[in-house]
Amino acid sequence: MKKTIITSLLALTFMTGAVITLHAWGFWGHHKINHLAVFTLPDPLKSFYEKHIDFITDHAVDPDLRRNLDKAEGVRHFIDADIYGSAPFDSMPKLWKDASKKYKADTLMKYGINPWYVDSLMTQLTQAFRDYKIEIALAISADLGHYIGDAHVPLHATLNYDGQFTNQKGIHGLWESRIPELVGDKYNLYSGKASYLADPLAEAWKILRESYSEKDSVLYLEKHLNDTFPLDKKYTTIIKNDTVKIQIFSERYARSYNATLHGMVERKMRKAVVAVGSFWYTAWVNAGKPTINDFDRTVLSPETIKKLSEEESRWASGK
């Protein structure tokens, strides 16, 4: 999510005055990314995460849920790279201490700190593994998966995060929530196995650089579709909680936009899955590959083990 709560729902408030919102990647997307990232891991780390796959999945959206409670939370999800010039990834120092000298910490905090926060969580996760603090390691892992997932969204790397400067309000939620929730069950999210990251901070910047390079296509293609699409077919109205009417992008419009993107959303989600696994794996390796399973008394039932094995097989086959 970005500085304000992003939504593809153009809320029309009626009796209750409530506003309906969607979060980054949507809950479905974040849950899916964290869940499948477990299968990218090698043993024995995979067996540890499999024992806690429900926690990792369920808590994938905790950072979004904290936004209304913690004012410091919002800036962790993005970086408005274009505020730093025409070639921001060439001019921006990668280390926080160097970046804060060049731009001042207040500026960095205003326009997003995603890569640095990811790096901070990596340090915390490595220490949690080293200290055999299982509950802390799991909580950090769930959060880390969320922020890495956000970094894969092109609109998390630009000041024009919701098309507010190009008359495309709502595009953020359309791209990262409406589309995957409509067609995500058909995605092939097999991404290969997690790998060791020699420089996690550099990898975080690499992910954001790629996302930033795709932002213009995300905006241009929706703009072109909007100019050619029948206005009366662009939105549909639904009722939430029996009282609130909201106008959302129609299924036809969302599917048409997805078609013009030529699989971009699917590719980005697939990359996010293996990236999350790679960050988890790297933290564990950097901690000295601790035998955390020896300190974890959680035991899976034979039925659950079979279910996870079948699920991993389907994922590996692209289903």
C-alpha cells in the first residue's frame, strides 16, 4: 500500500458513511505469495516453515492492518523513486547512512523507505534465527514477505502511485488487487527454488529498479484502454454489508486491462514468490544454518503433510 490506503473501489458513501478499501496486492495476493514462498525453500528450512505455513500465510497482511495504528508503518511499503530525479536508481546511495547525508532523513521518510526497511528486517530475522527465537522469526518472516511483495508492484515505486496526476485514480488497486483476485486462480506461480542472496540490500534495490521501469507501461496501457473503452461498461456497483454501495471496476474492464498487460501481474507475483523465499533462506544461512527444528515442538499430522506435499506438487507443475 502507499501513503494513503489505495483502492480500486471508488467509494460512494451512503447511509453509514463507511469507506471500503483494498490493500496492496489485495489480501489474496499477499497470502498467496507468502504461502507459496514456503515451497521454494530447501530442507530443513522448508520443513520448519511448513509447520507454520498457516501463520506465515495468515499474517502476510499484518503490515497493512497496522497502518491505522502505527503512523510509521506507511512509508515501509514503497519508495517514490521519481522524486530523486530522472535516473533515481543511479543517483540514490544504497546505504541509509549515505542516502540520509545526501537527501536528509526527513526527505527519505517522506517518500518511502522500503529497501532500507527490508534490509533492517533481514538483520532482525538473521538474529532471531541465530537466537532460536521461533515466534519472532515467524513474525518477521511474515512481515518481510509483505514488504518484498510490495516492492514488486510498479506503482509502489512512483509518486504517481494511484494515477492521481494522470487522471487514473484507482489504477493502483485495479492492477494489484482487482486483476489477481479475478484471474489469479489461473496463474502459473512456479518460480523455481530460493537461492542465496550475497547482498540482500542490493537485491531489494534491484527489485524496485525493475518495478520502476515498468510503471510507465502500467499507466500508459490503462490510459489507452480507458480512451477506447465504453464508459458505461467501465464500472459496476456492488453492495457491501447490506448498506454501502460502492462502484468498482467492472470485470470486463479489469480483464481487458489484464490482457493489455500481457501477463505482467502474473509475472510480478511469480517473481515475488521466489524472492520472498530467497530472503528467508539468506537470513537462515547468514545465521549459520541453525537447527531450529530441534527447538520447535510443532508436529504436523500425516494428513497435513500429505496435503502440503500435494499442494507443492501442483505449484511445481504450474497449476
